[in-house]
Amino acid sequence: MKPAVILYKKLPDDLRARLAEHATVTEMKDLSPESQQQHEKALQEAEGLLGSGGKVNRDLLAKMPRLRACSSVSVGYDNFDVDALNQRGVVLMHTPTVLTETVADTIMALVLSSARRIPELDAWVKAGNWQKSIGPAHFGIDVHHKTLGILGMGRIGMALAQRAHFGFGMKIIYQARRQHAQAESQFAARPCDLETLLKQSDFVCISLPLTEETYHLIGAEQLKLMKSSAVLINAGRGPVVDENALIAALQEGTIHAAGLDVFEKEPLPTDSPLLSLPNVVTLPHIGSATHETRYGMMQDAVENLIAALNGNVEKNCVNPHVLT
């Protein structure tokens, strides 16, 4: 008998059919209380859970007594209560490899668009303001041969370092939990502490997950350490940066500009001061949002769940120890 699975994300037909080969699938629109109430019986019987977004917490787990595996269509998993999953012996799968190159592309795009003021000047031209040759008021800053500081030298950090080093001749410094010999040998990257990175970088790029240790890692005190000409890029998780402190730093000229794909609250509230600051590039959390990569993430999530329900958690598992 095939295990019962809850699917709370729309999948392409071929991936939906692939999942149905191995499981009895019940689709839910989302994980809202209304959806949970509507599908109460299906939740009670489900052994697998696949989707993205929404909170998978103790309250939901209490409604799913037979749950054995969760599969998230994402690399980040801060919306899952991992401690609660561990206590229940539920494995958590994610998709950390397929999106690496695409997210690194997004970060590099934020570096370039923030430095060269591309969105701002695009809007200026389209508004009909380009009537004569531009002057210094519309100049940007160079990217090539500048110093790029990377917070979090994981897969994405490595892919970013590759682009910056070989594509733009940038000097790479990084701060991470461990030293990366490969980054140092291939990209001439130099490890340093956070304070040194903030003081020396022309571009500070964040690709960190959200944990208790990284929450508000960058606040007013850290922003004051940065060069007044520096640009902050965040494509990791919004709450790694104290958003109010960042807004003040941008308004007061403590730092030059920011490029942001993630925010403390998403979607970004329409009254956020970030939306009216010309020295901020804002994106709607598009880090991995290409047709090719999002399909790959969904494909990985399906295969991850099938494998986990069969007891195979050799790759892409956050907490494989719960099965030992």
C-alpha cells in the first residue's frame, strides 16, 4: 500500500504523476488553519508532507501522528521547527544544490545594479528625463577590482566568489564557520573576522541562513564599521539584517547603497521606507526564481520525499540522525 502524502504546492503534471506513482496524494492549497481544518482526516493519515512556505510547527505536527518525512521546495528551512521534528523522529529534506548557480547570479546582479544604479536610471530614462548628456549626479561606482566580502562561504558563497574573482577581478575576503581551502586556492579568497570584513569590503554580500546566531547579525553597530562608500547585499534571509538599522544607515549616508532580495517581513510592506530610497535596489525574493531552477527544485523535492519514505536519507537531509 502506498503511503499517504500531503502536497501543498502546485507541481508540474509530470512531477505530480511521478509522486503519485509512489504515494497517495492529497493536495492542500496551503497550511493555513482553514486548510488544516478542511483536510483534518488526510493530515491524520499522512506519512509525508511536501511543499514550500507556511509554518511546520508543533501544532501542525500534533495533527499528523503518522508523519515520517517532510520535503521542502527550498534550501532554507527556518519555517520548520526542527527540534520538534527531531523529537518526533521526522526527517526533513531540502533542495540545497540545484539553486546554487542561479542564486549566485542574482547576488551578482544586485552588486552590479546597486553599484551602477541601473533600476534608478532605467526609471529616470523612461520618465523622459534624459534630455542631455548626464553628469556626475548620475554616475555610479565601479565593481571591477574592488573588494567583495562574503558572509557565509557555502555553495552559494563559492559560486559568487568564482564570478567575482574570474569575471570582475575582485579581491575576495570571507567570514565563515570554517576555513575553505578550495576558495583560498581557486579564488585567492582570504578568511577574516566579521569586523575586518565589514571595514575592508566595498561590497558586503550575505548568503547566510537564519539561525539564532545569525538573527540581526548586521545591526547599527556593524553598519557603522562599513565604508561610507560600501554597498550591502542581502540574498540570504531578511532577519539576518536589522532592517530599521539599515534604513537609518542608508538615510544618513553611513553606507552608500543596498541591494536586497530578502526582508524581515515578506512581502515588503508598501509603507516601508526602503521603497522610497533611491540608493536601494529591492527584489521580491527572486534568488532562485528562474523557470529552470524552480523546476529543478520541485523535482528534487519529489525525489527527496520518495527516497525519505523509503528510508534513504543519504543526501539533502537536514536531520538524518533521527533515523539512527
